[in-house]
Amino acid sequence: ETKDPAKEAELIMLQRFQNFESAQKDIQDLLELWDRSTLQTRCPVTPSEKSEEDQREQVSGRKGKGKG
């Protein structure tokens, strides 16, 4: 069986792109959770904590606009 060098190179390149895409998500998640002041990662926010945080921002936003 003769292997085509061009096909092998294409498969290697495809694997590299797949590895990059997989690692890119991990790196993005790490950067989003990175706390520069403590040089540590924060715990990821759960969906329920996220909705509570959004509600607090909406409430505080309305109060701030009413005072001005």
C-alpha cells in the first residue's frame, strides 16, 4: 500500500486544526475566569447564579436612572 504524502499532510493539518479548536475553548474559558488581582481562576458561575446576577444588575440599573 502506497501512502500519498499530500493526503497524509492534509490529515495532519486537519488534526492540528481540531486540536486548536478544542484548546481554544479551554483557553477562552480560563481567560474568562481568570482573576488578575489574586492570580487565580474563579469558580465558574452556575446558570442560577448568572440569572440572579442579571436580576440584581437590572434592579440596580433602574434605581440609578430614577435618581438622576
